[in-house]
Amino acid sequence: MMSCFGRGLRRTAPARGSSRNELVTPSTASLTRVNGWACPPHSFQLVGWTIYSYMAVVGFGIYIPLLPSPWSHMAYSLTGIAFIVHLVTHLAAVSIDPAEAGVRAKKSYSNPLPVFDKKKQPHVIHNLHCYLCKINVDPKVKHCGVCNKCIEDFDHHCKWLNNCVGGQNYWYFFVTVLSATLGVLVLLMVVLFICIQHYMDPASLRTAPQFTSVMSNGTWLVFLPLAPMETGSGSLLVVAFLTVMLATGSLLLLVHLLGFHIYLLLNQMSTYDYIITRRRKQTSQQDVEMGFPQSSDSNAGQNHPQMEPSIDCDALLSDSVSCKNQETGTISSRPSGSFCTELDNFTKSSEKENGFYYGTELPTQIIPGEVVMDDPLGWRSGGGGEGPRAGPCEGVPCTDRAHQ
């Protein structure tokens, strides 16, 4: 156990043993997900399909048939194309396995992988090698902690699809969002037109031949022309109000998501890169506010967020500690913020461990969707191999303040 105090806890070593037996759990949670149909389904996925079904029934069953010709034909065409394209691309984005080619080649999804525990192993990819999937990967490959596998050209894990979005299914995802935006927009315009015409010119909405048998003007027909059913004006307006509210909320979310991904495409970024870059900027601003000096090239590595330079700490024969970065020089001449001790004890105890070992090298990648930790320890697999290296700070107190 390490003694850490100050601005925040920065774990630099496992608090307990880290043998392979502790990391492997033969449970559903440790199995690799094949695609978005893997159980359990996410609640957002169920909500998405429910909204899609509701919009299709209300649009094609209630409101579009009330439009006068030729507006009804145009609405059927535009909404129908948008909904069909959305259905096809949505199913494709969910069904495609976005895993890295090496993971797909193994086809070992039925075998449990080591369970990722961010308290013990905040990083799993080091030197372009994933120690969970046991494959060499490209720089753009990330290991998703939810799907528990490496994703090719990782963008983000989508809860609405219950699947990762990567190079294999990104364009299906993009067209899914685009078609949903257009479909909801057209349907919203149709419902608003119906509501306005209901008060201004209701006769223009009663042009279907089935209305000739309806005597009362307060009676309306739905599910035309295949299965006409009578309903009142109040029911028609209540459903219209609910549809407008739901469509407006969905449209706001879809437009925001579509605009965000258009921005990413124009800047040739992924969602993961955007989030990491933003976090680095926020951390850099916090460092400036707390008085930590910043290097002039502190933003040089923002285009490669998975790379983090190592840190060497030189202990002085006094109460102060000088931490030097290999790239930016001295960071602090005194233990500012939190500081950790007993690195020598950790070095001795970790040499006794078998299975997965942790080292002081900063890994080259973080797990998408997990909390970013400062100064995490990388780890590697092997039996009786190399344990953590204390480096120049062995046996002395050292600041764990990592430069950003």
C-alpha cells in the first residue's frame, strides 16, 4: 500500500496481488462481445428501437395518409426512403464486428479474456501490443473495456448500437444518424402541418375515399387505406402533441450528433482523439492555475494522444525532490501536490508475483470509456519475468506529478 496525499490519488502500483488467476473470471462479463446483438442489450438500444417503431407506426399509419395529394405521395417517398435506409444501416452497424483483424481471425469469443480492472491495470496496450487480446496492433487500434476486445480504427463505443464504432462500421453508423435526422425532420413537418390544417381547413385532410362514409366532422380515420379505424379529434391531437415533443427532442440530439461527426470528419479526428485532446487541454489549464510551469511544446503530442513520455525523478539529499521530464525539463523542485513513498518496498514485493506484472513504463494507450489516471503503471504478462522498475527514485520519496 502506498502513501499518497495531496490534490488527488494517483495509483502507481497495484494495492494487492496481480496474479493471472485474479484477472480471469469465467463469467459473462469477461466474455468478448461479438457485436451489438450480444447480451445483455443496453437500455439505450431498446429505447432507440422503440422510438423508431413508434415513429414508423404514427407516421405511416396515422398522419401521412391524411395529407392531400400530391403531398401524401411526397411524404411517403421521402419518409419511406429515410426509414428504410436507416433500418438497413442500423442493422449493419449493429451486426458488424468492428474488432481488429487479428482478433477476428482468432474467433475465440467463447473463451473468457482477463477481466479488465482499471484499479490494477489502467492500460492494456504497450508498445503496440495488447496484453489482453495477445496481438500486435496498429496505433489507431484501441481496446474497448465494454466489448473487451481491440477495435480497428476505434472511434467510440455507442450505447444506442450496443456496439463499438470503428473502421469496419463507421460509415454505416454515420448514414444511420443522417437518415434518422432526415426521417424525423420530415415526419415532424408532416405532423405540424396536420395540426395546423386541423384548425384552419380540416376538409383538406379528409380527401381519402373512406371519409365519404363518415358523417361527423369530429370523427377521423387512421391506418388508411388498409385498415381504417375511427377516432376522435382529441385523440388525434394528443398523439400529435406527443409525437411533436418526442420528434423535437430526438431531432435536437440527432442534429447535435450529426454536426459533431461532420466536424470530426472535416478535422480528420476520431471521437476518441477529440476527447483525449480535450482532457489534455483541461488538465493543462488546471496545471497553469495551480502554478505548474508549462513547456512551450506541451501541445506537440496532442495529435497522438496514446503516446506519453516517461518521467525520471532525481531525489535530492533534502526534503525537496526534483522531477525531470525527458522532454520538458524540470517540472517542480519541491513535492507539490501528492507524493508517494515506499517504491523500494513495492519493488521487492512485486518480484514475488506471478502472472501479470506491472512496470513503471508509461503505456502508450488508455482504455476507451474508462477514467484517465495520472502516472499509471503499464503491465505485461509472463511468468517469473521482469517486475516493476523503480528507476532513479528507488527507495526515496518522489513526486508523482506527471507532466501533461
